[in-house]
Amino acid sequence: MQQQWSADAAGGPAAPTGLAMELLVHGVGGTTPQDMLADPHLSQLTGDTVAGTYRRWQDRHAEAEPERYRDGAVEEAYSWAGLTSGSAGRALWLLLLPFMFANLAHWMRPAAPRTARGQGLYDIVVRVVAASLTVLLTAAACEAALDLTAWQCAGTAACAAHHSWLGFLSAARGEWWSEPGRRLALAAAVPLALVGVLWWLSHLTWSSYEAQRPDDRDGGADRADLPPMELPGFWYGMRMVRRLRMVHVAAGMLTIALAVLLPALRYDRTAHGPLAVPGWILLGLLGLLAAGVLYALVGSRRETEPDDRPDAMPLRCLHWASLALLLLAAVYAGWARPGWASDGRLPGAAGLFAVLCLLQLALVLLLVVAALVLRGRGGEPGPGVPGSGALETPVVIPSPRGAESLPGQGAGPPDTSFGGPDGPALLGLAGPATAMLAVGLGNLFTAGATVWAAQWLMAKGTLGITLPGPPLLLIWHSSGVPVLAALLLLPIARLALLTVLRKRRFRARVDAAYGTGVRTSETRTGQIAGALAKAELTDGGPLLIGWIAVLGFLLAVLSVVGALVEHRTPALAALGGPTLVSYAATTLQSVGGWLVGMFVVALVAVGRAAYKQIATRRTVGVFWDIGTFWPRAAHPFAPPCYAERAVPDLHWRIRTWLAEDPERRLVLSGHSQGTVLAAAAVWQLDPESRARVALLTYGCPLRRLYGRFFPGFMGPADLVRLRQDLLRPHPAAPGWRNLFRITDPIGGPVRVAVPVEAEPVDAPAFTDPLVYDRDDRHPLPVPINAHSDYRADPRFIAERDLLLRRI
């Protein structure tokens, strides 16, 4: 049965005669088309099994019989759940969180013109940070396979005897593979396989996501004032990801080649043998290719038009040349060297990790400088954007008695804090903070994995005595993990305390809003007040991110100082000191590696639960979907960008459907993350098509999350421009309406600035729950919907109907 539109909405012009359509876009949680359309019998119109549009079976030929919908509209659902859901094995993508954070840092730059000074510096620094993470991951694999296993354990008779699978590599046996160089050359297959897997995953997702070509339109190169989200090449990163993939693969293979080459070159240099000459030549070639990698990272992402630039021959050969150099380094290291024995740590490993850590910290500081420059160069607000004070939308606890927008009528004073403060998160420094999260998490994974591997190899031995273990810097990093975990309890405890205080403060306001009187229930009031308090937790996210970033930076600096000054592990450095200090250092060193292992296991477990359980998916899925919404502009091994398929899908569908009949009109109806996809698709439309589209958003994070963390792309000026582009013939009643609840932890008001006489984009907050408790009309307990079931709210139909009448 077709969905009929409510006739209660008054005002506005008479409905046009053309066919109207409501195009539904769901949010996180993998909502099925059957649930979106409330009908099990559907017909798929476009797309495939991954993403496509659906209608009810009886509506599949709506265009041929528009008279049936003269007093209503046909509903069509766009389902993109297959782009982010799938088997539980996809939870392993969570192990690539450092890469995802590095990619997010690229999009978190402050708002500034495309030609602003500092823009190029910011982008280049982020790409170098991303490349350093690939080098770090490859170096971690080299540390575990080449240093700890092939160099240390196979070179120590007791350790090799404890692991029978190392028998043919054991130096004690004196066999052909027992020579150190040959052990290293064989062990290099492990990190090489890791780089190969990352390349394969990136290539697989690249051909499925980035290869979706957008609509062919004239480029925006001659429009310097055109916002980035409106550029025709914004959602076509195929060439850029391919270039970055080749560069990162080359960087990974050069890292392996360096780990294989340096020990052999050091021995040849001290032995004064003739093999030192080819070793120096190979090292020079490695430096030349490394310079080529850095040069290739300077290339910028082109968005003014779909980027189909052919890659230069040197770039196409870069990763193959790196592979050839790696093979030559393996042959060089495997050459017979009588008398060569492995002792201590792998030569060059300690220096590589120390230089890499210092470089990453310096890059984060440079990124702070670039962000400050951009923030200072930020353009003036767009036309019609008043100061921040005019953007405030007073919000009260909605009353089912109809006093939603009247502060003081039982609902208490207006609450302007919901939805977070105005302005970018962390004063525009969210990008550097997120880059520090990427660096810190990458070093945490590296340190924890290598320390755990060393503890496993040496069994019950002592790190630093039984085996030298990983470089001291990694041991110090690992020892700092428990300290970091303990310090993180402070902001978490603060948020918990604030939640308790808010819940207590909201109790009286809930009772006043619902007029409970003698029907007051401590349990029910506590449930509603708790939902209101929890909804504001999201707004404390920026402070938590900033705190973690600062702690990670300080602990990384302390780790570098400790490793370079003490030249010993924390446990050995504390020997001879006070008993409490010595015991604490030993405990931290022992617990660190296992704590990281537990974190990784918990991360994968949460990821598996998110793919299997809808409730968990809705809880953590929004943050994952934010992380994978943006194109892979900085790191090609980050989880794939689903929007590079979804946004062109929506854009093509809207544009082609409207082009068939000039009388047609469309309401783009999005929930949660679907509102972001809907807005992105509208930005991509040409002005003529955009003027025939109305936007209905509910549970919308456009301002609360995206506008604050990505101000250069979805800031206040961009939202104002979106509203202006959706103006109907009556400018005071624009074609964008935003619905929200103050119990919603994800969505909220968009607070778009409008002229004094104009209707605001934000509707008064929905009442949630609809009634305080059971009554004659609601004999069963009434749920607190928070972020869910907006379309079931009685006010939704009226708002949607009014919006359609304005087109």
C-alpha cells in the first residue's frame, strides 16, 4: 500500500501537479530496505546487491501512473548497508585504525580558501605522517621477524632449541641457512608478505569503491569560490589512491631492504672486505629511491575535475624498482661471510625506530603550525552568516503538553549547550590531535607486538638478559602504556561525574515538563533524565581526544629521553633504586606488552560484535562510519571510503530522475549518517536540479560532529550555503528542515543562521518519550527512542508534508 502524505499541514503554496518522490537514505545499523519502506515485497530499481534503490512492488511503475500519487508521493529507499557491513572478518580493519586516523587528519584542516597559505604545507605534512606509519608497521614486522626471530633467537642456542621450528636456522647447527645474512634474507619474506597483503586489500577495495565514476560535468578549476564539496572531482579518488598505493608499497619495501642491508654492510665495513663496495652502492640506490618516495608524496589531490591524469613513468616504476632493490639486498646479505655471527640487537634497528619516532613528533608539531596558519587565514563567513551568537538555538526539554518552544512553561530554562559549542573542535587543532592519535596508536601497536613477541620467544627468561629484545625505545613505549591507561581514567571519571550531575539536574526539569504530579516515578524520571545526560556525552569528545593526544605526545617524548639517556630497559635502569620504584618499573615493563595485546583483542571483539549485533553496530558504528566517510587522500591502506560509491549513486539517481520531467519534485529524506550522504549528494547537484530538491534531515550529525571536526568542508558557511541553494519561491520558508531530539547522542540541531524574518531550519525538538508513562492511549511502556524511529513520531509526517508542499 502506497505511503499517503498527511493533509493536516496548513500553509504554503498548493502542491504542483508533477510526480513527487521521497528518497530515503538510512543511517548506521544496516537498516534494510524492507524496514525503511515497511513492506516485505520490494522491487529493486537500480544498483546491485551491495547498494541500490528499492520501491514497494506496487510502486515500481509510479512514473507511468502519476495520477495515483497526486495527493501523495512515491517512496523510494536507497540502501548502502552493504558498503560498510559484511562478514565479521571485516572487523580486522580495526587493526588499521592508525591509518584511518591519519586519513581523517587530512580532512580536519581548518576552514580556509583553497589557495590559502599553509594549505599545501598541511596536506604534505599529513601525507608524510601517513607514509611514516606505513614505514613503522613494516619496521615492526621486520623487528619481529628479522631481529627477534632470525637474528637473536636463531643466533642463541638456548632460544633456538626451545623453538623446534627454528632448527634449520639455528647458528648452533652450522648449516647453510645458519649464516646471519641468509637468515635475514629468508625472514624478510614475512614483512614482504605483510606489505603484499596491504597492497592486495587496497587494490581490492580500490576497484570496488574509488572506481565509481561521478557525473561528467565541467570542472570547477575556474571557480575559486566554489566550496570543496561542490567540486566535481571530490568523490573520485581513483588515481590518487593508486599513486599513494604505489608510493607506500615502495616505502614498505625500502624499509625491508634497509633492515636486510645494514647488518651485512656493517660487517663488511668492519671486516674491510671487498663486499663493502656493492653494499655502499645498494645503500646509495636506496637513498635515491627514498628521495623519490618523498617527492611523490608532494603531489596534491585534484578535486576540480575527475582526475584521470596518467602516472609518470618514474612513479609507475617506483615500487618495482624498490622490489628489485630488496631482492638485490637479499642476495647481497646472503653472500657467504665466514666467521660472521649475530650478537646483540640487529644493527640499525634502534636508530631506525628512534629517528622515526622523533620525525613523527616533529611532523605533528609542524602540523600544529600549519593548522594555526590556516586558522589565521580562514575566510570571512559567507553571505548571511552572522556571528556565532545568532547561531544559538535555545532548546528546552520538550513537553507533551505542547510547550516545546516556550521556555519557562514548566520545562525549565532553555538549554543552549545541547549539540556542542559553536566553532571548530579543539580550536581548529583537531587535525594535529588526530594525527598524534595515529602516531601514538601506531607506536603502541608496534611496541606492544614486539615486546610480546620477545617475551614469547624467550619464554621465562628476562628481557635484556636472556635476549636483548626489541630496541630500547619500543620497550620504553610499551612500559608507558599502563601509565597512559591510568591517566586516561581522569577524563573518563570526569565525564562520568558530569553525567551523574546532569542526570540529577534533569530530574526536576523532567517532572516539570511532563507534569507528572502524584504519578512521579523515581525510576521513570531517572530513565528519562539519564537519557538526556548521556546524550550530552558526545559533546565532551573533543576534550577527550585532546587529552589523549597531549598525553601520547608527552609519553613519547619521555620514552625517547629514557631510551637515549639510560641505554637500558626500564626494569634494569631502576635496579639499585628504591624498592617501590624498582618494583613499579619491572611491573610496568611486564604488563605493557600484554596490555596492548588485550587492547587489540578487545578491539577486534568489538568490531565483530558491531557486525553481528545491531545494538552494538548503532553504538560504535557512527564513529566508524565517520572515519570511513572521507576519501583516502592521505593513506591508501586505510579502510575504504564507502561515500565514493554512495554519493555518486545518489547524485546520479536524483539528477536523472528529475531530468525526465521538469514537473517532478523530490524530498531527500536522510537519517543519521544518511543525512551526511544526502547533503553531499545535494552539494554535487547542478543549481537547476538543486532548486527542485528539498532536504529533510533527522538524527543529523552535520553540525554536531562533521561541522565541528571538519570545518573546512561542512562548517557554518557551508551549511548556510546549502540552505540558500535549497530556497523555494518563498525565501522565508526554505526547503530544508531538520528534526532532532535532545535525547539523541548523535544528531542534533544544525543551527544554520537565517534572516530574522525567515523560518529556522531546525524544528522544535521532538518529545521523547511521547508520554511519561503508560496511559489510556499507550497501554504498554513507551520507549525512549533517542536516535531511532524518527519516522514513527507523529510530528514527522506533518513536517514532511509541509516540506513537500513548498517545492
